Amino acid sequence: MVDFTVQIKKTTRQKTIAIKVIEGQVQLLVPKNTSQKVIHELLSKKSNWIRKQISFQQSLPVFKSKQFVSGEQFLYLGSEYKLKIVCGQEKTVKVIKNELTIRLPNTQTDEPKRIEKLMKDWYFDNATKILRTKTETYSKVIGVNPTEIRVKQYKSRWGSCNSKGVISYNWRIIMSPESIVDYLVIHELCHMIHANHSTDYWNLVGMVLPDYKSRRDWLKRNGRTLKW
């Protein structure tokens, strides 16, 4: 019996049925001519899996969007830093002890959008430096040679590796502990050898990172908190 609400979207772009559970909401993408009988049978078959996903997502940490004002806590490499906005001649962002200090002209210290932009640029720059260094280090361990390393903004993915050897990362991963950053880098580099999530792929990840499962689980559980 189906005892949850499902949002069904029929589209000509979809060749097979895809089920997604996003923040506790069930979404079904189906080919345009799929019958209601087929949809109902699939939902009945997958109902236990869907309930588990809903329950899991409802247990995840609650995310609260930021206002970019002094006193808020922001994550950087797994540690929390209190935002401190002060007046100054030059625009800067610095970590000073347990504070993330932003220095701005007096006329701009109460402009959240400007503060957010300055912070994002700082996170992006640091993510680029750290991820490139780690990618170069682990490339030698795994025995691969990426053609390019990019840092981007993704909505729902942490990274990617394409057939040309281009590795891309979501800048937000820099908010997570360094052990999770390492996991993501190794995850993507291993795709240069196995372009899937087969047993051989995970065995390779495990050879480089024996405790990858606990790191993967951490990211699944806490990934939603690594945002603004």
C-alpha cells in the first residue's frame, strides 16, 4: 500500500522511470505514455525503499539559511567560525582564531548581499587551492593524470569526472572536514579508471581509503548542511 504523497512528472525526455526522494518529498519522472497501472505497480514494489528514504531524510540535521550578520556560525574545513563584520579601509576576509572576520567600509557593513559575495569569493579561492593540491597529491597515489581541475557551483552534486579527464568539484565541499574533502577527491580520481560505481570501482577506492564507507555516510547525512 502506498501511504505517501507522490509528485508525478511525465516527460518525453525520460526513457525509463526514475524515483527521487528529495527532502522527504517523493518525485517520479516517467515516460509520457506510461500507464497509471505501471506507475502504481512500481510504487507498490518500491514502497519500502521509499519509506526508508523518507525516514532517513527526516532524521537529517535541519538546515537554517544564513542572514550574513555578525554572530552567525559558518563552517570551514569542518570547524565552526563565528562571523565578525568590522569596519576598515580594505575589503578582506580572514580567519582569526575562532572567527571569520570580514572587513568592509562602514557604508557596506550592513549589506548582506555584498557580505555573502565577498565570503563566497573567499571560500571559492580557498577551495580551488586546497582541492588542486589534494588532487595533484592523490593523482600520484592512484596513478592517474587529470587534464584539468575545476571548482564550480553545483546544486545537487559534489563532483564529476568526464571522459576527457576533467575533474570538477563543488566549492561547498570546503565546508566539510578535511577527511571528507579527501574522500571526494579520491572518489572522483578513481572514476578516471572506472567510470561507474561497480564493485571494481569501490575496491579501488577502498585500497586508497579503507574507511571510505564512513566518510561517504557522513557526506550523505550532513551534506545538506554544507550550504547557506
